Amino acid sequence: QVQLVESGGGLVQAGGSLRLSCAVSGRTFSTYAMGWFRQAPGKERQFVAAISRSGEVTYYARSVGGRFTLSRDNAMNTVYLHMNSLKPEDTAVYYCAADSRLTVHSTTMALDEYDYWGQGTQVTVSS
């Protein structure tokens, strides 16, 4: 049974920073490519960032590029989303996801390609 547990969400003022974490258990972490998605009220879940199994390849949505950084620590079975210069439009529930089928240097932004999902963590950015 694979489990993903997000943490680190909260309330922050515009321009501030947060670091989200996603801890993975149940299988060898390095076999998963990881992604982050977010869902604002009344909107569809959208891609934020992805990182390959190796950690060498990352990919970001245009809306967060240059502000968010995704990294992983395979020894700690954890992926981190560092969010800087936060804006009110970043307010959403953030979900991490794991993909077990990608090759070691591949990523994907396709929501339906991810096999496992966390429960989400709320990020609220006040203006």
C-alpha cells in the first residue's frame, strides 16, 4: 500500500514563502516520478510541477516558473515544493502524486498518468 502524506501548507501573506513536503511510504521512493497539482474552489485540478525519478529533470507550469522549486530527497522518501513570491492566485489545495511507470529521467504533467495521490494540504495567500 503506497501512501503519500503532504504537509507544510498554511496561511501566508502575498510575497511570502512556504515549503510543502510530501512523504511517500510503501514502496521504493526512487521508482516514482513525482508531481504536484493544485485545485482552487470551483476549478479543475491543475498541474504545478513535476520531477523525475532521478531528480535531475524538473518541469513547471508557466504560472509558477521562476517562483517555485521542486526537489526530492530519495534517502528521506520525500519531495519538497519550495514556493516563493506567493500570490493570492496561488491559493488552493495542493496535492502530490506519484507515477510508477515513467523512465528514470522522465516527467509528466498529465493528471491521469499518476497512480497515487495524497490527501492534499491547503495553501492560502492573503493580499
